[in-house]
Amino acid sequence: MAGVKLQGLSKHYGDFQAAEDVTLDIVDGEFLVLLGPSGCGKTTTLRMIAGFIEPTTGTVTIGGADVTRLPPWKRSTGLVFQNYALFPHMTVAQNVAFGLEMHKVPKAEIGSKVATALDLVQLGHLADRYPRQMSGGQQQRVALARALAFQPDVLLLDEPLSNLDAKLRHEVRHQIRSLQQRLGITTVMVTHDQEEALTMADRMVVMKDGRIQQLGTQRELYDDPTSEFVASFVGRSSFIKGRFSGGRFVSHGGLAVETERRLTGEAVVALRPERIHLGADAASDAGNTYRGRVESISYLGSSIDVEVKLNEIDSVIAQVVNKGRDSGASVGDEVSVTFPRDVPVFAASPA
């Protein structure tokens, strides 16, 4: 196994910057997730690690060796593609063997390595089937077996769960994470799904416009986002926009909000829905209490989202526990809304 180091990695297509100055130190055995919207540079970064895209500037180091100019088959990386890229005319065993052949593994060793890889993903009993005879989850595991068969130093996953339904995604991401921990293999995964990132990663990288916005653990990015973008992309937030005047934040709708962090000029306060309390659930010393009217209610099963309009401009969404038929407010009700002082505050983004 090996760590991965990216130093000043960039990729330009003419005037377009697909990735810009990406610098990362990925620890040996770590599960790192690159998270962000479409076009943010995460897949470009992954493919530069794999060797499928040559960087414009910067270096890629794996296990201390500079592999920046090496082709994919000369790097010790296994890549699982978004669409799995299985050959329909080959059996499961033949698909896995193909990857070993591309890495020049001696023919005498291929059979045992195929069997070992399929056993890892619990598909040894389906070695003679064709991809069309398998479910999406099984095909995904075949692609994973092919990537792991030659025992790479680094496993790369490009949106590996995007083609699966919601229930199967939950099952397969648990399988991938458990396998990664058991093997101790350095893994880099690309996704736009924040739930996948939050449940699978050791650390997360949030990207936007080809650049890293924030790097940290799930708790660091969720509890202490460094920008409005990160707060909006990792988890959910209500945003109250306004301005600091005399050391106090006043929203554009006229709310005077107490905050522990104080800035100057235009700013944004971010509120997580589970930290907003309604009515009797509000703590009297929490810091910020207002009256508002319930605009909408969204039933989410174990929880309920309650949107409360505080004035003509400001509104927030509170998450309350579903307690059955007696679950609190109804649309049109006037309610008390309370949230704490220790909320994230950011300078307003340029228009």
C-alpha cells in the first residue's frame, strides 16, 4: 500500500481550468472522498491520479515515486469506472482476468488471482456468468474485483454507486467501506452525493470551479464550514443574509442576530435545521428567539421539515422528530423559533 501526494496539480483546456493548483497529501490506508457539483474538477483530479489525463502543471506521487508522466498501466492504481466498463461478451472471470493481463501478470498466476479477487467481493460462485445475467450491484462488485485483482497500491472509485437504486446504494457503500478497511488500501472516491461522502470517508475534499474549497473530516466540514458554499453543499442550511453594524449582525429583513463570530460589512449566517428549535423545545438561553409563521411542512419519515417565515425576507427550515400524529405545528400556525449564538458566519460572497 502507499500514500498519494498531489502537488500544484492543474489541468487546462485552452482558457478553461478544469483543475487548478490541487495540492493534497493522502495518507497510506486513508479513504478520501472528492465531493462537489458537476464540473468542479473532482473527476479530472481522479483521472490525473490514474494517468488517464496528463496534467498541465504539477506532480502526482504514489508511494514516494513520481508517476506524473507514467501511463495508467505502469501505475499501481486500480480504477472502478462509473459505468463499470465490463465486457458483455466475457464472463465475470474473464472480465477480471483481462485487467490482470493488461498488467502483464504471468498466465500461471491469473487463475488464482481471479478466484481470490472474486472471493473478496463474494462473487466466486458467479464466475461463469455474463454481466447481462447480473444485477447492478453485482456488476459493480465485478468491476471492484477487477480493480483489486492485481493488488494495486491505490484504489480509485469514480462515482461507483451512481447507477444503483437508493436501497442498493446503502448496501454496496457499506460493502465497499468494509472491504477497504479490511484491506487497508489507500482509496480515493469521487462523488456528488454528500450522504455517500459523510458515511464513507475518513476525510473529505469539497471542490468548486477546479479548486479545493475545504479539506477535513466529516465533523469539521459539517460543524465548521469555512464558506457559504461548503455549508450549502455538505448537509443542509438556511441562510440569513445581512450586515454587521456596531458589532452586531442585522439581517436584510430586520432581524438582530447574536453571533459568537463577528465580522464587518455584508455577511451570511448559516443555520443547520437540527439546531433550530420550535416552540416549547426552544431553550430560553439559546440566544436568538423570534416569532414566525409556518409556511410549509415536508414529511421525511423519521423527521419533519418545518419552514417558518420570520418576515418578508427571512425564513428558516427547522427539523423536528416525527412523533406520530402529534408532531407539532401546522401550516399557518404562529410559532417561536430559537437558534444558538455559535452558528457559522461568513463574509458575503461577491455578487
